Amino acid sequence: MATNLAINDQLLNNALEIGGFRTTKDTVNAALEEFIQRRKAEDVINLFGQIDYDDHYDYKKMRSR
């Protein structure tokens, strides 16, 4: 998929320098991967305190199968 994007040159150059990437394509792809990972992690973090656990669950019993 070919696209023409108006990307902030200062941000792109800063990302190239910090990331040590050779091309803008590598830089943008890495940035997108990190963005996706961060959003997925936020989704997991938002689950904290919302899951009810069984007080009688014995995890040690499951180890000795």
C-alpha cells in the first residue's frame, strides 16, 4: 500500500537518530510496532482490579499433576 504522508521532519529525524535506523521506512515501522505494543499493554493494565479470582483456588495443587 503506497501512501503519501505529511510527517513532521523534526520528529522523524529525531526518531532516526535515537533509534539508529538507516531508513525512514524502518523508523516508521518500528514506531508503529512500539505504538501497538504500548496500546496493548495499556489494555492489560486497565484490567487490573477488574478480574475476580477464586479465593479457594490452589495453584500448588495444579503443579503436582
